[in-house]
Amino acid sequence: MKTKRINGKPISKMINITHKSYSLRQAIATATLTVSKQDTIDAIQNKKVPKGDVFEFSRAAGLLAIKKTSDVIPDCHPLPVEFSSITYQVEGLSIIVIVEVHTIYKTGVEVEAMHGAAITALTMYDMLKPVDKGIEISSIKLADKKGGKTDFKNGGAEDLKCAVIVCSDSIFQKKDEDKTGKLIILKLGNFHLKVEHYEIIRDEFTEIQSRAKQLSEQNFNLVLFAGGTGLSLRDVTPDAIQPLLDREIPGIMEAARNYGQQRTPYAMLSRGIAGFIKNTLIITLPGSSRGAEESIEALFPYVLHLFKVAKGMRHG
């Protein structure tokens, strides 16, 4: 949680998740309710508790709690709950509440699962207190979570040989400062990728082709070209790269454009392409720093899986 201060007082705010991508996210949480006598367990299992069926009533309360999490926990984002289940395990005098929640969204459902577990256990407590004065709720915890960028490791990508090439007449002529290339290098560093070659070249068809061929022959694994993916007469980067590709991978730039389209309608105008020249993955990014940053957010670290697959094929 990030905090601002107004007149010296801390004001909380929700974390900005607009840069995140939709993905399947899952969480499992547990809570333990312990009773003081076997008679209580027997009454629950035989549905003899005066307030009703403890398992079913508490399950209904827990499901409602999952869906209402953002209403009662201020910094939680509202999100679509697309699957939830609540089950129970009886172990001696303890009942383990197991809550599982799934969503396809930009943030996880850990708090929703734990909130569901807590309210399920508390509802059980409320129903059982007339028959057992020694009930205890303990160990509300996250048991497992999946989804989001943390699940997609680099897979040994730290040793990739990377290059960043900025295609821009004005920057090459030193009329403008390069911000995009430096930003790309910084963003790649977040994924433990070291850029061994960084260069600014002109928006020239033959020069772009020459540099792509050269870097492939020098066994670079990943080359990012920034600039020249739009619709002006000097935007020729995709035109220069495409004839060189041995294997084009349309899905890479489809993912980048889809990500960008959710943020600006102009993303549909990008003509970026991606694919392999021999063993070198070439990705063409927008020349604007914002467009390049959004493309990196959309593609990494997921695109690095390509190198893990290629390594496995070589060793297979």
C-alpha cells in the first residue's frame, strides 16, 4: 500500500494496476476452527446444531465474503470472481476450512481467499457458541497462489546476449535525445537481461537490414529495434525486418497491440513484427518511450519462454 500525506496525516490509496496484464490467478487459503469436545464435532456432522447445518450455512457466508472483499477491505481492487469453492476437513477436534478462488484479472485473489476462510470460520463460531464455549479460530493463512508475472521465471534467460537498436533520423543527427532506448535497457534489466550492444541508426531500409543480419551473425539471442513501426514514409523498420525472418511469430506483436489497445486506440496503428533470424529473436517496438514501455510490459518475461523451449530442443 502506498501512502500520501495531507496536512501531516497519512492517506491510503489503491495500488495502480493499470500496467498489469490479465492472466489466470488462483489462491487457496485455510482457517482452523477447534472445538473443545467430540460432541460438538458429532453435532456438526449429524446436523444437530440448533442454528442449522453448520457446513452449509458457513459455506454460504464464506462465498458471499469472497465476492464482497473489496467492500470491506479498502485497498482491495474489485475483481471478477470466476470460481470459488469452500470445503472442510475434520481432524480430531479441529475443522480445516479450505477456500479456493480463481479469477482472470490483473491482480491476485489471495485476500479474497483469506477473507472467505475467515468469515466461514467466524460463521461456524457463531453457530456453535450456544453448544460449545471453548471454540477457537486460528491460523488463517494463504496456502498457495498461482498467476501473475512471478510465476513466469526467466528460465535461465540471464545469459542471453541482447542488443537494443534505436531507429531514428532525428536522434542519429543529435537533434533529439534518445529516451526510448535507454528506457528499454532499464526495463530489460528488471528481468536480469544485460544489453551488450546499444546503437542509434538512421531510418534507412538497408541500414536496418544490415544491422539485423550482423547481430544475428554475431549470435545475439535477442535484438530489440525501437522506432519506425508507424505509418510515416520514413517508418520502414517492419518492412526491412520482415523479409529476413526465417520464422515470424505474429502472436508476439498481437499481444503487444492488444495490451496497448486497452490503453490507447492508437495502438492499432503500430506495424511492429517479431520473429527469428536463425537463432536470433527480433522484436520491433514503437519509437515512443510510452509505446515501447507498454510493449515491454506486455511481452516480458513471457516471451523469454521461447529461449527455454529452444534450449530444450537443442538438448533433446
